[in-house]
Amino acid sequence: MIKVLLSIFGFTLSLCWSVQAQTSPGELGINIGVMQPGVLNSITDVPGVRVGQATLIKGDSVRTGVTVIIPHAGNIFQQKVPAAVYVGNGFGKLAGSTQVNELGNLETPIALTNTLAVPVAMQALIDHTLSQAGNERIFSVNAVVGETNDSYLNDIRGLHVKKEDVQAAINTASTEKVQQGAVGAGTGTVCFGFKGGIGSSSRKLPASLGGFTVGVLVQTNFGGVLQINCVPVGKELNKFSFSNQLLNNVDGSCMIVVATDAPLDHRNLLRLAKRAMLGLGKTGGIASNGSGDYVIAFSTASSLRIPHQADSAILNTPMLQNDQVSPLFMAVIEATEEAIINSLFAATTMKGKDGNTVEALPLDKVIPLLKKYNRVAK
């Protein structure tokens, strides 16, 4: 069933569809890793984090969109959050990354979209920030926007994403479970030769390890040799990069956003972001030459908020000790791995530009393979 959402912004009419999910690994008894997911198994399990999406499906060639991740409900510019960016492979356009790593903080929501929509998404985030009460005297905004290239299914040169679409994603952002699959910034993406998209997952540490939550959201558009829960699915299906099958030799990208309520500063957030790439590797991703693989990690811990105008020249911020971060490393690896797999399980077959069609992951073939390797709990 396809739900049609009609939104009118000024004189702009935008048609947005949300695509019903196939299913999720958990519903089929496929448990990835050993740690406990959060209640929603979503990045929005991290307190305060909201996600909004705008999905653009128009005619036979527009298959794109926007996904926005908002760290907290307040004015982010006035109350910045600690953040870090790790570059797994730099063939991409992650706007704002240098300032994040130089100053160690994030001052806008994070927007994900397609490659050629990065400038318009930046402008939308700038407009949003300048319009907020309290920001009347602001003269510089570091908008953070990531991308993947969806040009196989989407008329990317048509520049169909508008500022209104980004603002719509911001306006509709919620703390509910993130919709996954061919939605938002993942509408036109391809992963391991199958339909990719948006995926999300989380892990909740036990109280004895701090009780912190790590949440991950991914935009999957990359290749390699697919593995699901350690099962060599790509090899078994004989569909993998450099196998000379259509769609399997293309480069792509993966955007990974990591949120946690653990009190981590820039240095330990960078360490956390690096471990997310291990999760990508566990799915069989190879971070190929033409793949832009980036991780943006931030902490929502209120004790670490960085005021734009501080009352004191010295910040006194309690932070987690190095010895306590290893459980978070394990959590982000598992959550990243599952988020990527979730994006595949949720996506449905899509036809787009030039009649190009990308098939959904064939669950009727994948589930028997997982059972063959005893990777299904029920």
C-alpha cells in the first residue's frame, strides 16, 4: 500500500510517497549481534533525537528525497553538541565536516540527500537556523549535509530537491521509530546490487555498563559481497561486486550517523565513529574507490552542551573515561551492521529513470540461506 502525502509550501506543490516496508530481520528471528536493542531499535531511542524525511517520487524519473537528523529539541546553534566526523573513504561531499572536526561540535541538524542537492540542503539548514529566535545576530552557520549519488534511479540533474522539502523534513521530525527502506534520502539508492535506502538500529547498554544508548541511521548506496548475520548471501546468490552482473560493479556511498547519550567529547566520538566502519565491513562493504563513506557521531548528553555564548571562559564538563568506552564501541558496530541490513530488508523493488529497475532483496531466497547456516532463531 502506498500512502500519498500532499504538502503545499507557498507556490510549490510537492508529491511525497512513503513506501511500505517488506519486513525487518528481528520479525523473522534474525538477531544480529549479542547486545540488546533499544525499545524502538532506532536512532530515536537516544533521548531527544528526532528524524524527519521527505520522499520525492514523481513521474517515471524522480526518485530522491531528504532525511534530517536533529540532536535535540532546542536551538542547536545556541546549545551545540559534541560531534566528530570520520572519513572511511573520501569520494563524497560532506559539507561542514572540517569545522565539526576543528571545533568538535555540531550547530545545525544533519541533512542527508542526493549528491547534487547538497547546496540546496545547506541553504535550507542556514535559513532554518537564521530564522530561529535567539539567532538574530548570527553571521555564520556551519550547515552539515551528507549525500549519496542516486542517479541510476533518479533524474539527479533535474535538481528536484527544494528548500521546502528540507524544511518539511525538519517540521515533521519526530522521536518515533524511523521509517526505513526506500524513503527520504534513501529513495533512489542501491546497496549490494539490491534496493537500498534508509536503515536504523540501536543498542542499549545494561545499567552495569552505564545504561547508555547508541543509535545509528544509515543511507546505503554501496557495494561489496553481502553478508547477513555472517552468512555469505552475496556469494550464495552469485550476486556481488565484480561478478559482471548488472548493478554490481557500480561504486556508491554510505552515510552513517551515530547518536549517543553517553558523555563523550570530540576525541572519543571520533573513536566511536571509526568503529562504525567495522559494522559496515561486517555486512561485506568494501569502501571502494568511488564510495563516499562517512560517519558523523554526536552526543546528546546535556552536561556536554556547548553554549554559543558561555558565562565562563572555562568549561567544566564531566566525560566518560577511556576505560568505559569499549562497550559503546561494540554497540556501534552491532547497530551499524543491523541498520545496513534493515535498509535492505525494508526496501521494495523500484523502477526509475530510463526504466532502470532495482529489485528488492529476495527474502524468499535469503531466509532459507540464513536457516541453512543456523542464523535464524525461530
